[in-house]
Amino acid sequence: MGAGHDHTGHDHSGHGGHGHGVSADADRRWLSIALALILGFMGVEVVVGLLADSLALLSDAAHMLTDAAAIVLALVAMRLAARPPRGGYTYGLKRAEILSAQANGITLLLLAAWLAYEAIQRLIHPPDVRGGAVLVTAIAGVGVNLVAAWCLSRANRTSLNIEGAFQHILNDLFAFIATAIAGLIVLTTGFDRADGIASLVVVVLMVKAGVELLGASGRILLEAAPAGLSPDALGAELACVTGVVEVHDLHVWQVTSGYPALSAHILVQPGGDCHAVRRDVEALLRGEHHIAHTTLQVDHTDEHDTPAAIAAAHCADPHGAVYRPPHA
């Protein structure tokens, strides 16, 4: 049996998903501009909301506070993720961005629950809402959030960290649009319950965004395969590489957004070129699946041993599916 061969390749340019060339410094600049816009308008909205007795405006202000917190959290997470590996953190703190996305998803759901409760109370006991003030402030809010959303759209949204902050801003934009419609209805018809109904519309959008963020970030924290990639299909594809007898202990996961990684144990035909097989597998993974961070253990089989015996000899606790060429 040949000696095992290990190889690790790193995609130093692919991490972070900067597919369109946006640098981390540019990301931070766009997020900072959006943060300044949001904090400035939030103060105005709180004052007008209190004077107009509008839950929709106050809820928008509360949402803007979470927007600001989401952006601050995203900026902090970016700083942490940029730190080099040290000590026991061999990947550095790259998953700080995923924890930030989780926090953003949770805050969206918590805020949605609070707004739903308050909106239902307003539907049961509608207050006297000043529709004119609500309408003017909401229209101004639409403009501010459009600019803030545009700023974040210029950053790298393949990062779940930035996507979480973007979803906060986007939902706030929808909230202002709903609030503007509610203000117009109150102003023209006197139907005060429109304020509460507008809040419920925003609640639905917030729940959708929060669930999607938690789902996507949860997959990374639980080390699931990247979305859209089937490990079984990938294992079968690797088993078809010339010279491969068997692939097992196949693992594919994401360290953080845009940073897929893979490890596998590959058995090669007796007398085969382990290094050539490894290079072919790496080329396939990099070219077809954009996986450049790989750890492959490549071993020869013995012509007198079965693949199962070889696997048992090298893997004390083999797990996962076993993949062999179709003709095997």
C-alpha cells in the first residue's frame, strides 16, 4: 500500500465573495455612510412620531435603531474577521460575520413580534393619528432608506454579514412605503386603523427576511454543504476521476460566506500516480465547483485488498457515504 498524501490548498482571493472587486475598506465606507444617514433621520422620526401619535412612525424609528445596530455589528464583525489566525482559532475569527448575520436575523424576528403585538392593539383601540405628519415624514424616510439601501448594495452582499444589514435597511424601506400609504389613507379618509395595518404588512416582510437570514447562517454554523451543492453528486463525480477506486469520508462545508472547504479520503489504483490524481481532483473542484480550499488524503489500494479493507485500515471510524466508479 502506498503512503498517504495530504494536500491543502487555499483560495486567498476567493474568501469573502468579492467577486465584483469591492475591497473590505470600500465595504466599511459604504456601511459607515448608511449608518450616518440612518442615525440622523432616526432622531427626526422619533420626535415626529411622538407628536403625531403614530405607531407606524415610532415602529419605523425602532426599526431604524436596529438598522443602525445591525450596521455597527456588521462593521465590528468585519474587523474581527480580518484578524489573522492565532492561538486555537486556526481560521481566525472569520465566522464572526456569520454570528453577526444570526444576530441580525434574530433581531428582525424579535422586532416583528413586538410590532405585531402593538399593531393588533392599535387595531382594537385605534388612536387619533395625524395623517399629514405621518405622510410627510414617511416620504422623507423612503428617500433616506433608498440612499442607505443603495450604499449597502454597493458593498459585498455575498457576505451574509452585509446581507443581514442590507435586509434591515430594505425592510425599513418597505416599512416607510407602507407608512406613507397609511398616512395618506388617514389623511384622506380618517381611517386610523390604516396605521396598524401598515405595521402588520411590515411584520410579514420582517419575518420572511429574518427566517431566511437564520436559515442561511445556520447552515454555515452547522457546517452543512453550501446551498445548491449536493455532496452525493459531488462524491460520485470525484469517483469518476481517472485512477480513483473509491472516495469516502467526504466533507464539504463553508468556513464563512464565500469560503467553501472540502476534505476527503481518496483511494487510487495500485501503482497509480497519487499526485496526478490529487491534481486532477483539485482541478475539478476548483474549476467546476469553485472549491479551492481542499484537504485530500490520497492512498494506494493493495491489489490483494478490497477497498473496504483499505478504508478500515485508514479510517478508525469511517462515516458517510462511499463513492466508487460506476464500473466498480
